[in-house]
Amino acid sequence: MPAAERERSAAALPARNAQELGAGLLWLVMPAAWLTTVVLCLDLSAAWSLPRLAFCGCMGLVALCLSLSLVSQRRFWWAPRIVAGLLGFGWLAAVYLVAWYPPELARDPRFPVVFIATTGFLVMGVSALCFMLWGHTGGKLARPDALHITLMDRWTARLLVLLRYALYIALSFYLLRLLYLEALLYPG
């Protein structure tokens, strides 16, 4: 009986996030996050450094937030937003690191790492940051319960559409460039 009352009280809470993750997805991702956290923290082959400590801390936070989201996404509405924020800022950090400190793999002209990191940010990072800020991957105007719409909200919605078109243009440019390089490097 107390479990039914808890479910009823959780369903009565206001929906702060317009989108919720499915339980199947949470059951798939949450054990993987915990396993990754435990393996990274117990790995004794490398010395502890500040980047490793930060990464293990972020993975632990993601695993904890996914576990809380599995319990109740309405009660712990901030947990998926923290995960989305870490995902969005992680992609932004990847773009920064690859742009200023290119890896050895970036020397291959057929594998532009900066482009791949930027595409990942446009596909997943922007949506994650929108979910972190407004509780919906499409921004504030995509929410059915949006109130107090300002001029900045309209500009943000237009910018999200423009970013989607920029992504399509960049992907088509990359594919054409890849075909050109293949024809140039391997003419036969």
C-alpha cells in the first residue's frame, strides 16, 4: 500500500521536464554507467591525475543521476538535466580540445577530427544543452506548457532551426569532400 501511495504522489507532482526518458533506456544505460565508473576508479594501471579524477567524478555523478531518474523522473527532475548538461559540455570540451590540441589521428585528410567533434556537438550537444536549460530538446517553444515567451525564446527557436540546416550542409560538404579525396587519392 505505501508503494502505491508513493507512485500516486509522484504522478501528482508537476512535470518540470517536458520530455522523459524511457525506463528501458534507463535500465540499459544506468548499469553501463555504474560499471564504467567502477572499472575506471578501480583501474590501478595508471596514476591518478586531475583529468582522470574529474572524469571519474563526472561518471559517478552521471551514474547517480541515472539511478535517481530510474526511481522517479518527476521527483528528481534535475537529475536528467545534470546528465544532459554534462553531455552537452562534454561535447563542447571535445570540440575545444580537438581544435586546439589535435591528436595524431587528425593528420589523415579523410578523417577530419574537428569536423566530427563539431558534428557531434551539433547533433547531441545542442539538444542536451537545450534539455538542460528548458527541459525539452527542442527549446522552450517546443514545450506544450511554455509561458512568458520572450523575444530571446523566439530567436533561440530560429537558431535551432538554422543549426539543423547548418548540420545538413556541413554533412553534405564533408561527404562531397570525402568523395573528391577518394577520387584524387585512389583514381583506379
